[in-house]
Amino acid sequence: MREPGSVSKNNGGMTLVEVLVALAIVFIIFLGLSDGGLIVLNENIRNSMRDEGVSVAEAEIQHVRNLPFDNVLNDNTIVPRQIRGFTTNYTVTRTVANLDPTNRQVTVNVSWNRRNASYSHQVVTIVRQR
């Protein structure tokens, strides 16, 4: 039993220092997780740019296949594409090599830059005279 007028000691609560230490630990953990999230976001954007580069190369190959045989020539173009609100310029280089009078090898190289790094995708096909 408690005596009247005595103060009971309750040690079940947390002091301000303990709360601040707990918040600091949670903050440090959050910083580690946010860094991982930024890495994932960066890789996701890089993959989106690569997928778009592949799409640009495939579109150029389809365009070449639909050209008349005599119009299949070397070419350089820049194709701008929107990726997540930003414009990325893809440089498309078409190189044509005559294999024989009725066959040409077409090499399409698509290149782009991101964060001072160069990336490229190459597709090769053979076009026959019809």
C-alpha cells in the first residue's frame, strides 16, 4: 500500500533523450533505404532509355525494309523521344554494305548519352532486291 502524500515512481515511460536516440536511429535507417530507392530509380530510367533505343532501332529497320532497294543508302538522323518528361536524343546511323548486286547488308546503330556515359544498340539485317 501507498502512504498518503507519497509520490509513486513510474519507470515505464521514455525520457526525452531516449526518444531522440530512437528518432536518430530511425532517421539513419531511412537514409540507407532512400539511397537504395535512388539506385533503383536510376536503373529504372536507364532501362527505359535502353528499351526506347531498341524501339528506335527496330522502327528504323522496318523503315529500311519498306524502302525501294535503290533508296537503301547510308544515313544519319537524330530521333528525339520523351522519357519520363525529359527529351532524349537518339542518334541513328545507318550503314549499308553491298553484298552483291541484289543484296545489301544494313547496319543500324542507335546511340544515346546519359550522365556522361554513352550507350548503343545495333541491329543488322539483309535487304534483297524485289
